[in-house]
Amino acid sequence: MERPPIHLDNAATSHPKPPGVAEAVARHLTEIGASPGRGGYVGTVQSQAVLDRLRSRLRRLCNAPGSDERMLFTLNGTDALNLAIRGLALPKLLRGEPVRLVTTDLEHNSVIRPFRTLEALGAEVVFVPLDPRTGAADPNQFDEALGPETTLCAAIHGSNVTGAVQPLAEFGAAAKANEVPFLVDASQTFGRIPVDVEAMRIDLLAFSGHKYLLGPLGTGGLWVRDHLNLMPLRDGGTGSMSELESQPECWPDRFEPGSHNTTGLFGLDAALEWIETQSVENLASRERDVHLKMAKCIEATPGLHRLGPKDPTLGTFALQHDEYDAATFAAILDSQFNLHLRAGLHCAPRIHRQLNSDTTGGAVRLSLGATTPLDAVDRLAEALQAISTQELV
């Protein structure tokens, strides 16, 4: 009898979702079905109330000061990063002013590619290399890369490849000292480990809603500190100030044209409610316990190697096997053991170059989550033992 699948690709998207998420999605689809801000009847009011509550929950979860209106809903984490990066840099480029952008070699393509696009338009782009001892960028080198002409500095909080966590508080202090806006990609950490925009001196926080916030696909957000302004990337209907033919100036409407993914946001609100009842600290502790057991299992397997730092904070593993390329290894785990992992470069080519895995098909990524079943370690151990002894079908 085939054993049930185990999802070990939470760095791509979380699964299974916690209790209440599917029910909230179904409630909007089957009972409410209205778009917030588009009318004054019961369904629109109910939908608006959920979105307002969700903004507040997200702002509180990252300890953000100020108004809930600075917490913007986006299509996903990539959309949030594009809004932050282009929204700050494009106005300067359009005015013919110099633009300098600083980031790290750990970044996802959701930062690298917008930076490269702006570079083609005339911006200067600087990458801070990772320190192989820590798997993160060195704070002193990050500080040295900044300067008075830097338009924006950006850093991923936790690597989606190795699980290394960057020293954001030190990066943030350097950014503040140099008066440079500091953007953080928290897609791999928000909801997984504590994120505090005040302690870390973050000016813009971009995140995905469907990863460690445990909501549905198609959700994300961007928090922006009060003193910053952005150029919208899209214009259109907002349900407010419809007499204007130009985009309204008020937040969040200015940056949220068109109908929201209200169904998805209902699910994200339910996920946040579940996270609040569990606490991020408890969820991080649970993942850490599974992480340590998983690490021992991997270390005990002949021919299996973990790339990156020896003890990263996050339960994300980049693995290579002496006998199999990444794609074949992942395919065996899937087809014969019903374990779902991801092979490849994971949209992070620069870190794979630093790990010397870019020319060998990348690595197989195993990423834990808040709802990873406790028998995942035993299932993986059985699979690795069978692979090592060639006990394959």
C-alpha cells in the first residue's frame, strides 16, 4: 500500500495548511463572494472587515509602527519586491539622477532580476559576497558597500537554499548610519522566526503569504515605513475617489488597484489567526527540533552532503548525493518514497555559484515547515537507507 506523500518543499510553498484556512477560503467563495470597497452591502462590508483585520495582524506580527495603511497587499512576494525596488529607483532614473543599488549574493531572483533590469537602465548594482564560515554576507562588507549615493540596499533574511540567516540588525544599523533605505525579503522567515522591523531597523519588509505565513498562493505584502514614498507600478480602479482620472494619493489604495485576491486573503487571515494561537516562537522551536533530527539523519547517510553552513538557523537543507545528480535523486525520492523535494538552482543562481553547485544541476532542497509531520524524519531515514543499499524498485 502506497504511503501518503510528505511535502518537504515548504520553501516553495507551505503544505498542508493549518486548520481554518481552507474553511475561510470556502466561506468567502460560498457565503460572501463580494469584493471589498466595491459597494456598501453586507458582503462588501464583511470582506473589508477581514482585510482590515489582516493588515493589523501582519503589522503587529512584524512589530511595525504607525498606521495599518502602510501594510500593502501584493500579488505575492515577488510583486512586493518589485514594488519596493522599482518604486524607489525608477523615479530617480526618470529624472536622470544616479541610482546605486546594494544587495547580497544570497538573494533570490526576485531581487536579482529587478536589480539587473534597473542596471540596464543605468543603475549601478553592487553584490556583497557571502562569508563561507557563516553562509551570510559579512556586516562590515555590507557597511563598506553603502554610501551617500546609494538609493536602496536589500537583503534576504533567510536563504531559500541553505537556511542561513543574515544579521539584519547589523545590516539595518549600517543602512541607517548611511541614510539608505533598507529593504528585507522575509519570504523565508516571516511567520517562521521572529521578524521585528524596529529592532532590525527595516524600512521596507516584503513577504510571501503562502510560505511561512501558511496562507494560500497568490498572497503577499509589503510594509513601508512612514517617511518613504513609492511610485505605483500599476494604476486603475480602487473603489475610492472614482471621480479622479489619476491614481489616488491615499494609502493603501494608491498601490492596490483592481480587485483584491479576497478569497486568498481570507485564507491568509485564518492562517495568521492560527499562528497567533501557536506563537512564532513555539513554531520555530518545533521546527528546530525536527531540523536537528533531520540533520543527524542526513549526516549519518554515506555519500550524502549538505551544502552551506553546518548549523543554519532554518530547517532548509541543500543536498547533493555522490551517486546521483540532483534531478535524479529528487525523482527517486518522489517516485519510490512519496517524499516531495525540489531539485535545481531554486531561483538563486549566485549562491549556487558560491557553493560550486551551479554546474552540477544544483542541489536537492529539503525544507521543513510548521505543519511538517513528525514522522518525516523516519520516512526520510528509511528512504536514504534504501537508496544507500540500492534497495530500489
